[in-house]
Amino acid sequence: MASSTDSTDPIRIAFMCVQNAGRSQMSAAFAERERRRRGLTDRVDVLTGGTRPAERVHDEVVDVMREAGIDVADRTPREITPAELRSCDFVATMGCSTLDVAEVGDDTDVRDWALDDPDGRDLDRVREIRDEIERRVVALFDELDATA
């Protein structure tokens, strides 16, 4: 994890994929929840976006996130900018070859989580993807806690 030169600067985490309508939205929602649970709202910024955003979050993602107690129905997929990526300490891509490494800062920790796209999948498979995302987000925050 890249460390900020000013310890008062928040750690910036971005979750991105192509459409910003499934995996990256679930990741951001779990990160926001984890940030609240750990009392890190002033210390961690969470961004999400895509390279070619969809019009809305996938219905199956809305359904399985609602089951997990998180409402993503009102979220709108958006494009993530190179400037936003360069400002991040950590960028997680979802396995859809969205990131040109030249677009991020030299100190940015980039990880490809290589997750299946939930779009059009049956709910059982989308739940599996959701649960894997939640595990990875919790592990990331455990890692942040260990380095803090």
C-alpha cells in the first residue's frame, strides 16, 4: 500500500471495471460499510468508476446487495478519470482489463481481483461473487489497519 507523504491525507481507494454497474459498485459499497464500521470515515476515501459506464447498476447486483443489507439501487455508474486514478493509493480492478498502468501514480498499489462479471448471471452465482468481494474488501481494510 502506498503511503501518503502527509499522514493527515486520507488513503484513497478506487474500485473500477468497465461498466461500473456490478463488481466495482459492490466493492465500493462494502468498502463504505467497512470504513464506517472501523471508524475510518475521515481517513479513507472510496471511489468507484468505469471506463464505459452503463446506464444503471445491474438488477441482479441490486437484488443480492439488498440481501446483504446494502441498497445500491440509487447509484449511478460513472466514468473514473485518469486524475482520480493518479490520486489513489490503491486501485482494484475487477478482472476486465480496464487499467492502463500508466494512468496511475508511481506509488499506487494496483491489484486485479479477477472476478467474474455478475451481469446476466443467476442469483446464486452473483451471491458468490458478492461474498468474494466482501471478503477481499474486509482483507484490504485488515491490511490497512495492520499498516496504520
